[in-house]
Amino acid sequence: MAATYERSGVSLEKAGTIVSRLAEAVALTRTDAVVADLGGFAGLYRLDDERLLAASTDGVGTKLILSRRHGRLREAGMDLAAHCINDVATTGARPLFFLDYVASSSVDLDQLARLVEGAAAVCRSVGCAILGGETAEMPDVYQGDELDFVGTCVGLVESAELLGVDRVREGDVLLGLPSSGLHANGFTLVRQVLGDDEPDPDLLLAPTRLYSSDVEQLRAQCDLHALAHITGGGIPENLARVIPAGLQARVETTSWPRPAVFDWLSDRGVSEAEQRRVFNLGVGMCAVVSAASASDTAFPVIGRVEAGVGRVILD
């Protein structure tokens, strides 16, 4: 029987249903300062005619189980900060500050320190302040030695510099910014196929790549229209967020090299189709740029935006 995310206990379809169910309640809180609808990589809040705040929150997920067991909690802290900052960067925003939340059955100060030190190293590299956070001990909720690590990042973007779906046009091309591996998605499935085997931490637990400097480079070299952070749901689900109605994105999946971890998944029985719907396949961020400026960067062209009724097609 093929290994799938669904069989490991995670339903991507349910996640989509949850967002739809919550949308009505969220809509009731909307004010005139809120920009765009629910479902973007980061929420947008207008400060004035010239500036917007961009905010995103996320967690490391079940990657923490392997990270804790194999002494990689500092890298897990880097995962969290990089993931949240990357989400905010999709709007064109510069990160301002970060907050974190750690929960466990009993706080281990050494583990807590390694998580926060990892997050701090990433935040420091982009001038993002950690304002504070919360630590919770909940033995009735968290079993054994397991823990959770969640963060929120807030950034600032000028209205004139805002990136997103409204800028995307037919004829734009897609650039693939390489991932460092799995980043922090799909680890319930990874742990299922791993079973009782010992993992290769360097293969499976490499921290999420931070794309801030890549985005700055793209803005300096290209006519950058939109960015899609490729996380849970893979390229199809995440790239679709920046493709306007009436257009579709066609992606050539052989146009970039894949890290070795994806061969490892194939060897473990995870099909190509399942990898496409769960993992980043080696592209952690997809940039949509004008065709005329695509040759000005070293990042590979991996596809194009065209007329069509579909959203994202993987060839």
C-alpha cells in the first residue's frame, strides 16, 4: 500500500474545509483597514495611505518530534522564524518583529533555550526583533517529552511596493528559488515511512531556507510581481494563491534539481503524485516576474503564466 499523507493521519482536504468554515467568523471581525481576503500567505492591515503591516503565524509541526530526539532543536527554532518571515516576505514586506510560543508537559530550560536561540539567529540576520513570547506547561495536553513551538512575524511594506496576485499577468514567467530540503512540512508522513529506522538528520532535518536576501536580489534585478511560499500543499496549492482568475500556471517539474531527500521518499514508497501534493519538490519559493526581466537573475525559469481555466499544471 502506497504511503500517503491521508493514511498517516493528515487530511489536506480537511484543512481547506476548516479555512472555509472559519471564514465567516473571521469576516465578522473585518475593519476598513483590512486588505484582501483570508487565505493569503500573510494578512495585510493598512496603517495609512502609504504603509501596510503584514503578519503571519505558524508552527514547526511534527518535525519537532525528530528534531528533539536527535538534538536538532536549534535548527527547529530556525525553521520557525524562517517560515514566518518567508510568509511575510511574499507581500514585499520587511520583517519588523517576532513573537514565539512554546508549550510542553514540563518546560525543559535547555530545550527552550535552543529553540529560541535558533529563532533569534534567523531574526538577527534580517534585523527582526524578538519582542517576547509565552511559555506554557500543560501536562494534561502534551504527552511525555513532546513540545510545540509557534511564532508570529509582523512586517512593514510600502503600498507602492506591495506584491501579489493583482500584479500577475499573462506571459509572466516563474522562477524557482531552491529549498534546503523538506523545510518543515509533511513530517507526519515522513515519520510514517521512516518507521523504526534511524533517520539521517542532515538529510531530513535541514532547517528551512530563509529567502529574504533572495527576494531583495529579485527586486533589484527583476520586475517582480508576486511570490508564493511553497509549504504544505506543495507547488499546486501555494502557487495557485497568486494566480488570478482566467489564468493558469504551467510548471515544468524537470527544470530544476531536487535535493536527495525526495529520492529517499521515492525509495520509501511515496509516489510522485503524493510528493507533488505534500512537499516543495526542491522549490521553496516561486517568484512570478515579467518575461522581459527573467534573464537578469540566476534563478531557473520553471514555468509560465498563461490563459486557461486551470490554476496550476505540473508537467
